[in-house]
Amino acid sequence: MTLNMTRLLCVLLPLAGVQACTQNGKVDLGTSVSGASLGDYVDEWDGYTEARQFVPGSDRIRVRIGPDGQGTLTLGESQTYPPATDPNVGYPPNDDSMSVVIKDSMFRPGAQYPLHGVKVESKRIRFTVSTNDFYKAWCELQTPMPTNDPNVFFCGPSGYSANPAGMCVTDTGAPIDCAKASLCIGPRVCACTATSCTSNTEFFTQFDAALREEGAQLEGTFNNATVRLERQ
């Protein structure tokens, strides 16, 4: 159920003997949002990052918070990306190796980043998001590769180079897609064990905000920028 600042609910007023509901089945119960519990933040929020854009051409930021603390953060306007299906090429498949190097630590417009470590303390909500979660499904397609350290695994070779034809090869001379090689150098994007890989969320950005205007607004910081959001 969507929470509004006035905690709109459909209730029965027993003393009056009538049902006090609006046409859409909701009634104003007054303001009781303190910001001290997770439930006070459960909703969809839409707003902007003040004087800063994290994706080209837009300062829009949207946050969805569920009652279990699960949710997403989206920057910029809605946009879809193809599903990750091929572990042998980089992701997205139209990005070349140079684009990967430039963008792998950047937020992608319209991508939904899952919230990590959601907690409410001192009437503030905090969580982190990781740009690497954009590659999560792609990382999980990868086969871990051993390194010189028996306890360390990457999703690709420890080193690679481009040959005169512009193709990339590993240190052993095996061909490899350049974009994949760029993503898999070290644990920067994917975190691998001996059996599987996933996105490396040790690199993250923090969101820290508090309720304003009796719960109608959420104001705080994201990556050192001021954010202002309104409850939808």
C-alpha cells in the first residue's frame, strides 16, 4: 500500500455510525510519520539532484523502498537495456572496450540499481547502491578464472593486449573480446569465487536522507550532492 504524508486509509467511524471514506476508499487519518521506522519511508519517491547530474542530460532521481527494505534507485529517464545473454562479449553488447573503461564506474540512465544495507537510524534512512550492479546478470554468466594466487579468481585473464589487427589477446595469445577483457581485469566490476561470479558491490555510493514536510518530502545527500524527493 502506498503511504502518503497523511496516512490515507479507509476506516469505519463507529461513533458516527458511518464509513468515512472518499470515493477512492481513503480517508485522512492525520500525520503520524516520525521518520523513526522503515515503514515511514516505504513508497515511491521522485525528485532531483541539486546542481549536479549523475547521468547525461538529467538530474532526476527516483527511489522505490519496499516494506522489507528492498528497493531500487534510478537516475535519469526510463530506459531499457538488453538482457545479458553472452558471457563471451562485454556488456552492453554495443559498448566497445573504450566505452567500458569510461563507463564501468558510472551510473547508467534509466537503470534500476538495487538498494543495499537499508537502515533507519536517528530518523534518517541510509543505504548504498553500486554502479557494478548494472553488470550483475552479466557477471553471473561468467566462468571464474584462476590467477597466480590460488585464492583469487577473476572473470577474465589477468592481462591482455591488442594485436596489430586491433583484436585483443590474452597473455597466452588466446583471442578475447576487448570489452569483456576490460570489464574482467581484476575484481573491479565482478567479484568471483572458485565457483561463481557476481557484481562487486564493495564499490558503492551512499544515500542518506531524512523526512521533511510531515513525511511528504525526503531530503539528504547522494554521492555528496543534495537530493530532494517527493512522495508519490
